[in-house]
Amino acid sequence: MAENFTSKTYLLILLYITCLVSIIRKSKPWLTLLPNELFTKYLDISNRLHVDADSINLASTDYGNIVHQIPAAVLRPSSVQDITSLVKFAYDSSTVPVTIAARGRSHSVRGQAMARDGVVVDMMALRENRDESGGVFVSGSAGSGFYADVGSEQLWIDVLHQTLKHGLAPVSWTDYLYLTVGGTLSNAGISGQTFRFGPQISNVNEMDVITGKGKLVTCSADANPELFYGVLGGLGQFGIITRARIPLEPAPNRVKWVRMLYSDFTAFTKDQESLISINGRNQENGLHYLEGSILLHNQNHPNNWRSSFFPPSDIPKITSLMKDHRIIYYLELAKYYDDATQHTVDKEVELFLDGLSFIPGFMYKRDVSYVEFLDRVRSGELKLQSQGLWDVPHPWLNLFIPKSRISDFNSGVFNDIVTRRNITVGPVLIYPMNRNKWDDRMSTVIPDEDVFYCVGFLHSSGNDGWEEFDEQIKEIMKFCDNAGIGVKQYLPYYTTKQEWINHFGPKWATFQDRKAKFDPKMLLSPGQRIFNSF
């Protein structure tokens, strides 16, 4: 539970607010604060609120580099109590509420981690006060199960390295590990492991959450379950996650990594669906990872920043294949193994490949360490950063598509819109998931079919060219709407309340009720534009 804090003097707070007002004239919420209210409802965090230009500029942008919103101040907390104090102060204020956004790596693409005229909480500042444990504490036993208590500001790459010291690891990951635990749990956290282990939100035992009322609450499936399920995939609307308990399993050592090329979309999806249908979480001989992607004829090279997998000697014939068919699909799978299974893993992989309908002669294998496989995107990121190509606009679109309509999507989007516009720059992912690995009590919305696909357009553009990609996104969404495909956005972005109501569908009433219960003044995560800015 949150604790009461000893008051600082009225004079100190008044001086601080006076300075804040003089520095940032646009911060309307702060201008409405009354001196008598400050005297009784002060914040004991004044020296951690920053209004300098560098702090404000950093909090005014995100990975998408499209939306820019200026906050009044940035809180760099030294403890969870600092965040609790801020939210409690904002909730208790009888004047215009100050909105609050928690910001981790800010890997959002449409301003979701921003708070115009509000306060952005720099969650990464909590990392500065961690000891050698790095904010990751491994506990448990072989009988009861192992788990890690993780600060929400921790990166998944840090969770990986810390848990591996104990021979353990989480089972569900994102493709990119330099994201915060709290950030991915507020969305879902998906990757090629999701078909088998579920999203990251399906792999959490317990959380500490600061609600919009400024209360620090421990929640789980048994304790405060409504808050627990609401926050998982809740887009930051009901609380700020400060700790998560992640179950762990024995970690493998190495990975057999395979890619196969397809020219026929039906064969490509049929093979994917067949492979995910035979895998249960506890099957020792099952696949651990499966994703698909596309290669377009206008791409200069089949390898991209995200992964340089194909051997240089085969690049010419793959490029020729891309030009002949305009679109090539590739299926990517992985099988983990350790010392005990190293003598059987090759045979197991061959059994997976037997009967698949990929193009003969276009199957590629690699054997890499477990860490190298999970951290495969990092090298591409560093390369782009060195070339000055990382901090550019990223007009991304991520969709969940029902299995029954994926062929229609391929015809209308990949074979028409994408090829006709001929502008796609960046990876395009397409891979299936099993609905039974998701919990419908959580806030995330998915299609109502046993199998659905994730399609991700991970575009990058020049600083002046993102609007063209935005027009393509609008055309894709219009096509899906007119065709009645029933897609759901992952990492959603909408500009009207009705669009949000349509997005949540039957979950909207529950989502509204949870907002009223846990954040009645609508303080949290205004950048999502669900309850704010309409």
C-alpha cells in the first residue's frame, strides 16, 4: 500500500510551482493549482520534476517520430513511492487534473506514451537505483516452480541475462528485447513463441500496480483479479505497473533456426497452420517459434535490417525468384535444444520439415546460441543507428486477422495495395496464433476464431515521406472495412471514440467500467486517446 509522506514547507513548494509556471507558460493544469491546496496536498518530489528543454524534448517524441506532444514536466522517480505520490497528488487535486503517462523505451508509434500539458514519468530512471541484481529477483523451487520478480522498468534483455545466471528463462518474448516489461505487458507482448506459450500477458503470475487513485495494489488472478486482468493489455488505462512476477522454465542452450521460401500463399499458410496445430506447451518435441514474412520484388536485398539470414551465395537466385513472382513468402521456425537433446534435435527438425510445400532448393538452416536467437534484432538496430537511419518516422501498422479471411487479405492487400503502391520499406510479418493461448478476461482484443494471424507492416521512412505510408495504411484499413474482414489493431491507434468502441466491441462496457473504478478522473495514459482528447 502507498505510504503517507512528510510535508515539505509551503514556501518551498510555492517557489517551485512559481518557477515551473514561469518556465512553461503552456502548462495549463499547473496554472490552476491554488496555494492553499499546495499547502495540504503537496508533492514531495519537487527535485525530481524536470522542466529543462532536453527533458521536455525527449518526452515529446517516441519511436514512431510522427506525433509530438509537449508535457508540462518530466518526473524522474528514484522509487515507486515517487510515482505513487505524483498520482495521489493529481487524484486529490480539486482543480483541473494533471494527466500522467508512464514512459519506458517509448517504442510506441503514435504518441501513446505522451501527456500533453501533463507529466511524463520516465520509468527508466528507476534503473539508476538498482543494485547488482538489476531489478530482477529469481525465486522458487523445482517443486513449486521458479519465477522472477521484475521491476516494470527493466528491459527484457536484462531479464534474459539475469535469469540465465540461474539456468532459467521466461518462455514468451517479443522479437525486440530492448523494451520494458511494463510496456509490453500493457499491450500484450507477441512474437513467434505466442502460438505455443501465449503472449507475455498470459505468462504473468502477479503485479504491483499504481491505480489512477494513487493506490499501490498487488494483484493476481486470485487477489484483485479485476485490476489484474484489466491492466494486462490495458494500454495503461487502469494503472502503472511497477513490478511483475514472471514464471520461468529451464533455459535451452542453442537453437536450430530454419527458413523456407514459398511462392504460393495457400501452401504457405497451410503449412504454418499445420505446424502450430501439433504443438502443445508441454510437448518436448514441439516447435518453440514460428513466424512468417514476405519478400517484395522491389526490395533491393532479401536480407533486411531485422535479420541477415540468407547466405550471400544464394542472394542472386532469391532476388531472381522475387522478381519472377513479385511476392515471395518465407516461413521461419525454431527448435530449442540443450545438452540432453542435442543428439535428437536434427531428426526432430526433419520431421517438422517433412511434407511441407516450400520451393525445393530454398530451405536454409542455422545453428545459433539461445541468446543470439532471441537478441537477433539488436545487431540490425545498431547498424541502423550507425547509419543515422534509426530515428526516422515509423508509420507502423499491426493487425490481427481471422484465419478465415487471411486469403482475402492477401489478395486485397499484398497482391493489390502493397504491390500497386510499391513503397514498402521494412519487414512485413505474417504468422498465426492459437486463440486458446489467450485469456479473454484480459483487456487485449483479438478476433473470435480459434486461429488468427498477426500481420505487421514495420515501415521506416525518410523524415519527409511518412505521409505516403500513412495513406497506404488508410487504404488497407478501408479495404478491410469494406470487405468485412473484422481485423483488430494491435498497438491500436484511433482518432474517434466510436472507433475505440468498435475496436473493443463486447469488451467496451467492461473497459469503461474498469476505467471508472480504477482511474475515475482519467489521469493515466492520455496519449492513447481512448478517454482523453475527444
